[in-house]
Amino acid sequence: MQPYFLPYIGYFQLMNMVDKFVIYDSIKFSKTSWIRRNRMLQNGGDAFFTLPIRRDSDYLNIDERFLVGDFKNEAHRLLRRIEANYSKAPYYKDFLPVVEEIILYDEPNLFKYILNSVKIMKEYLQIQTRIKPFSRLGEEIHRLKSQDKVIGACKALHATHYINSRGGMHLYDPEVFNKENIKLLFFEARNIKYPQFNHEFVPFLSILDVCMFNDLNKIKQLLSEYDMIDPEERRFSFNESSVKQIQDHLWRVDQDFKPPLHTYINIDEYAQKLADSAIRLESFDRDKLISIMAGYYNDSKKFIFVSNFSIEREYRGQGMELVMDLLNFLKGKQNEIPVHIQKVGDRLLRLISEKNPSSHPEIKSIHTEVRNANPELIHFYKQIGFKELKKNKEATYLIKSL
């Protein structure tokens, strides 16, 4: 994980569940990450707090960045702000010495300052996990890229499992980890709630907020409030879902269509049509249908018409990645896509061949139609190479040649 300043409780849930917790130090600093900022409660809502750093090159690593020269004044200013927002919280006085030890730490280096805060919080929460900076794993691992770097770190630590947060699911291929005898798992923090004065609960604030409103015993309980996700239980398949599963999925994503899907089609009848006639690439999270890409193959003109592409919101980023990988597969760029997507592409061609046994399943182009009320989706298709063929008052017809 990156070194985050007073991050949300999920960071410490992950730390608590593992034997060794590796923190990146020798990677590029990003202004948009959570490295030096988080959110606290303020006037019943959320507000950012940020560590001020010196102006420097954007190409420096985290361990090469420094706090501003007058940080002592900034630290006291932050403490006063915390006091203004939390002085009436039930555990403010109990937790304040920990906050002061963290914020008033006399260390100008950004990484060392944040690492100290992580270690102090680890001790306060009575987490036994060992913390190790990434740079200490060896220079040869640092030279690796992407998931190879993670696998290299796991090997250096003789790990049997690698666990990351759900947000990183699209970054890693379970089959690659399996080949290295490493089990890949992900976790997701549950929707933890606790009283925050008399306001409506604001979720996923800094651990600072958790400790102001809960005693240590309660926090220990909250550290176990998460769900584990085995990516191998999430699977891609073709035409496996029932009509009921398709109906339930389409109703869950109804409001994500623009305009809502039910305003221009009968969802239940449409689900039946997809079940009866379409080629459906489906994605499941355990037994829950979470995405459908449905289409029809035109044998005479050798194109696929995509009639439906729906992904439930929390999985959406992974769906777009799947589209890009499948397009590369159909263009013959198999060496640029993961092995499990190659298998999906091979299965698609076999399915088309089974439905059209007298011909070779050649795909020359992909066609789709998007409602004009959804300009973002039209823009997305154009970004990945689709061209506008025609447009009427309601929809735009797009084609991508392969």
C-alpha cells in the first residue's frame, strides 16, 4: 500500500488481517492520491485536511518529498482545527495525546513523517502486524513493473497469499498469481456506522473520526467488519444466466441508463428476449449477475451488433477494461491482453461458430446504438475508435471496423 496520512479504517483492517504489511516509499508521489490528505467531520459534513509540502519536481518519489519549512505552525493549526471539530466527541480527551504525538512529530521527510503516523496508529489499535518499507525488499524488485512488482515482493517475503483492497481488482490476474503459488484475495470494508454527534452519518472518514467516537474495544470490533473477495469466484460466462437473473440485474441498473431503461422498453420482456436470442457475455460475483454484454451476430455481413452493455456501478471500471481487451482480441492482438480474457474471446468465437455451423466466425466490425440522452457513452465509444454512421432524434448508430 501507499503511505496514507490518517487513512480510513479499511487501511487498518487490511493491516490487521495480514502477517506483513508492505508500504511503498520508492514510488512516484502523486498529488491526487490520499498520501498527504484525508477527510474529517466538519459541521455535519466532510472536509479535507492536508499536509502542506514543499514545491518540488513532480517526478520525485514519495521518500524524496518534504514538508514545508514552517510545518510546526501548520501542525498547530491542524490541531486547533481538530479541536474545533471534535472537542465534544466522547473520546476526544482519550485520543488527543495520540493525535498530538502524530501531528507534532519533528520530521521533515514526508515518507518518514507518514510512516511514523502509521506505526503510532498501529500501536494504538494494538495491531501486531510487521510493517516493512518496499525499498528494503531489494533493488531488483523495484525494477519490476505492475503486478510483477507485487509478485516479486511476495516472493521476497515468502508469502502464500496477497491481499489488497477491492479497488485494485482490475490490476491483477489471478492466474498469474496462481502460477507463482500465491493466492490472490481482495477485501471490502463494510458500511460501518457509529454515532457522530446528532448528524446524519458521514462514512469512510479518516481513522481520526473513528477514534473520536469509539473506544478501543469497539474499534477492534470494527476492524473485523469487512468481506473477503476471491476473484476466482467472479467469473465470465456465456448465456448462463436465467431470465430472473437478467431481470433483477436490469432493474438494478435501470436508473444508470439515460433516460432510465424502463421509460422506453418493458424490462421484463426485454430480459426474456435477451435470454431467448442474444449471445450474452456475463460476469458474476458469486451467484449475482453483475454485467451483461449482449449482441447478435450477422453472418452475411460479418458483424456483431451490441444491443445491451450494462454493468452495476461498483464494478464499472473493470467492465470498460474488459471491452478494451476484447477489442484487442478481435483485432488479433492476443499478446496485449490477459490470458483469462483470451479464453473469453476464444469462447465467443466458438459460440458464434456453433450458432452458424456452415460458416467461419469472422468478425469484421462491431455495431451499436446509443441513446442521444447519454452523450458520455457516445463519447466513450468514439474514444475507443467507433465512428458515427447515422443519427436521428433519439439515438446515434456507431460502428467500429476491426
